[in-house]
Amino acid sequence: MSQNYTGSNSPLIITEPYKELPANRYVESVSDSRQLDESEKNGEIQPFLNDETTPTLSVADAIAQMLVNLGVSYAFGVAGGAMASLWGALSNSTIEVLNFRHEAGAAFAATEAYFANNRPTVVFTTAGPGITNAITGLFAARGEGAKVILLSACTSAPQRGRWAIQETSTYTLPSGGIFTSGALFNYAITIESAAQLPQIFRKLALAMAQPGGFVAHLSIPTAVQTSLAEDIALPQLDVSPFPMTASFEAIAKSVELLSSGPFAIWVGFGARDAAAEILELAEKTGAAVICSPRGKGIFPEDHPQFVGVTGLGGHTSVLTYMEEQPPLRTLVLGTRLGEPTSFWSSALVPKGGFVHVDIDPEVPGVAYPHVETFGVRSDIKAFVKELLQQLPDAPHFTMSLPRPEHKPIEPAPDVDYPVRPEVLMAAIQKIVVEGSDAIVMAECGNSFTWSTHLLQFAEANRYRVSTGVGAMGHAVTGVLGAALANNSKAVGIVGDGAMLMNNEISTAVKYKIPAIWIVLNDARYNMCHQGMKILGLKGADATLPPTNFAMIARGMGAEAIVVVRESDIEPALEQAIASNVPFLIDVVIDADRPAPSGGRNKSLAAQGVKSSPAKSATKQVSFPMV
């Protein structure tokens, strides 16, 4: 019997797939087995072992079946000779294998696929550059809180240190951090024997049931992939997802602090599964609600109690609220309050400090170490449910709250060229956000600030940005994973710099993934260009040669259109939404329109970034001859 992982609200049943056993029993070995009939062999679940006399299952096959039982549906990667056996095993399992053009794009897609369907995903790479190319995307997966498993090939033991092709060993790569647990991987191991599989399986199963993200790395030597998994019985585990709940004392103290005066609610991405409970809490108490950029939509942005987005691309209405109607305390739910969310601004600190709830006990108090903070370690949904039961019905703090500022768009000039970014965002709001159910992703840079500032979402899990790593190419390639796993349209709002750096249009065409790219084409790394100008830094070149992205996309087999006039935006968006194939809209925008990223520039200035002194006042520096 076997049952796959089906999401955060379903139990994770891990069983040896051809023997019925009592629930919650840990099995070290299986003495009897039976052959499956032909229909079972062709079904979704296959055994780890045939009968004991003819073991034919390889380690690669066992790993593939292990991943199926963990609930993995998709594997994204780039193949190579060193992992041919593993690639073949994945391809012959029920996992859908997608061959990408670059490992970083595969890792970004795997990250976004996880957030789209809440099922763990796999990234596969060959040895050497396969691993190093994937690291940026895996770094983002860790920072975003995804559940991703990297399968990589490494050099077999007899060949290590002998200059094997793409040698991957401690002779060529640092062991710490890549092949061991640490800042990049929650769990990492090199599989040298099939005998390790039961314990690895157990660790992964338990990790997938825990709240929060988990990024693992299983490195499998080429020779081990084809070795037989003889006499190996994977453990039977009955692991239901278990929320981390706060203690009675923590709930009582939170109730005491939040009942002593008006409080605000600061919503972060970690609260995405508690949207209904947070709405109920806000309406019960009258609390003002603000959110991080990644938290957009968890609390409806059209709700009268929503004040605005904080941080990068955020709204000045939040500062107006904190100045004119300051709460006594702020209940922080699932955000680290890092620079992209707060810029560490003292203006966002209430007089009574924070009640900060997070599953990571190291988060509360880090962003504002000198502010009084009552930290609570808990799953957000479980905490808010308990809080709703314990909070008294009164007092109810109701005020007329500031609303996010949205300046009316000026009439189009006589020649509506190039496109003003705010006009583009208004059209995206109408056609994509309100007119479809597509997931919307924004790339780092000005794409991020325009989208975060001007788009409005009334439901959770419709908007995705990366704030921690903020890698260029994340949304450009991640949009494939989101569209695939959500089985619907996904739209990436991206810059031309990111589109040139790392795109997977060819991959989307191959697998008929309905991804849409809206390229803000201004022939610049424009956040850098505008930021340098604001900071008074001169001489640096952030320009790009003009690029016709529609021509590139059509050359790869996608549909595409160039938009240079504002009157053509809505028809182009409607055409993209109606299309059944990958679609790119190349929008030539006004490069000089200042993006709403002033907070970022102020933060950089506060950290010491400033204009260079005039050349005449600069002392000549002499370097020694070497």
C-alpha cells in the first residue's frame, strides 16, 4: 500500500509499496514479497525490490521511487553522462522530468513549482558545473522557504583525484557547504552505498512533514547509481504534517500585550496559509494591516483596514499611519523584517514594540535588536486560531485609516510612445490580475518596484517576488515552474537585463508550458542606472544594446508581440492570456520614468553609499610595482 504526499493538509504516508502493515510501524526489513501482476507494474507505484532471488532494482531506481513516495511530481534539471542512470530512473518513474537549458533556471522553476502546489520538487544536475550552476537557484530556494531536493552526480571513489572529466570530489570542490549541511543545504549527504537509503528516506520524509522550507542535496557517485539495492527495505512511516504550536503561556502573554491598546498586524510571506484567520482577526479587532512585498494579497489589498505595503516598492501611507495613528504594538506574522521589508526604519517601530510570531526561533528580534520584542515560535495559522479564541471581543479599534496612494494616470501625450510603466501596470491589473486567475511574478529591479507598488491583489498566493536573494532570472525562469505546477497561466513581469541573463523560452516551448513574459524593455539595468543618479554616483555604465525580444522568442517557437504604444497594451495582454502556448510581450517603456524605489536608495545611503568626491579633490593613489 502506498499513498503519496498531497499537500500540507494531508498525511504523508511512506510505505514499502507491496506489503500491508499497521500504521505508525517502523519496518527494518521485509522477509516476504510477491510479484506484482502486469497491471501493477505499469501503475503508479512500483516495488523497490522484486523477489529476493532476482534483484534487479538499482540505487537510481530506488531513489526515484523514494521521491515518488515523498510526493514529488516534477524534476527540473540538465542531464549529463555522470548522472545518466539517475536521469533514466527519473524519466521512467511517474515523476515528470523537464530538461532545462541551464541549471539555475531549473532550480528557480523548481522553487516556484513548490510554492504553486505545495509539493516538494527535485533539481537534477550532472557533475562539476552542473552543481555549481545550480547553486544560485538553490540559494534562492533556501531563502524563500521552498522544499527542494537536489540530486547531483559525483565522481566515483576509484576515480577521485585522478582528473576525471568534470571531476566532482573534495579534490575539486569544497566539502563544507556543498556536500555537508550548512547555510546552503539543510541536509546534504553523498550516497556511497544502497544501505544508506532507509535512513536518508526517513530523514527526508520527516523534513517534508515539518513546517517551513527544506533544501537537501543527495550526491550519488556514477558507479553507485547502477549498483543493486539488494536486501534493502525502506522504512514505513506514517508522517502527518505537524504544525508548530505556541505554548499556553506564549498565547496568554500575547493576548495580554495585544489587549492593552490598539495594535497593527504586519503580514509576511510565512503567513500565506493563514489568510482567512488573519482576516477574521483584523475584522474582530479593527487592527490596521500592513504587509511585506512577499505578503501582498494575503490580506485583501482592497480591504478598508489595509494600509499598505512596506519596504521595497512600498507605500508612504504606512508611514503616514505610523505617524498619525501609531499603534501601541505590532503583531508581526511570518516576516523576518529584513531590509526589503522594513529598511530597518525606526519609523515603523511602535512604542510598545513587537509581538513577533515565526516558525524560526532566531527571527524575532534580529531586524530590530534594540526594540522590545516578545517572540513566539509557532506556525502562523495555528497561532492566529488560538489567538482568536483567547482574545476578548473588546476593545475594537476602529479608525479611518490611510490607504495606499495611487496617483491618477495623466492623459496620454499626443504620441503615446514609449509606454509609461504606470500605464502598463494599470493594464496588467485590469487584464491579468482582475481578468484571470494567473499567478503573477515580478523580477528583481524596477520590475519589482513598479509591480509591488501599483498592482493590487485580493487573495493569497497570486503574487510572487524574491526579496532575500533577489537573483536576476528568478522570475524569468521561475514562471515555468509556477505555470506547470498550478496548471494554469503564470505571468512574469521582468526586465530586459534579466531576460538577457537567463531565460527558458525554449524549455517552455518544448513542454508547451503556458508561461507569459512581459518584458520592460528600456535598454538599461534601470534600477542601477536610476539609483546611481539619485545617489550622485557618476561614470558607471548601466546601459544595454537595444534588443528585440519578440524576435528572439519567435525564433525559439513562442508567440510574441512588440508593444510601443500605450493604446496597444490591453489588446496584447488579452492575446497573451487567450493563447495556449508560451507568449512574450516586448514593451518598450519610458526609461526615464522614476521607479518607486526611493526607500532602497535611502537605505543604501544610510549604509554609507555616497557620491565620490570630485576628481580635483581626489588624492592620487600610487600602487607598488609587482
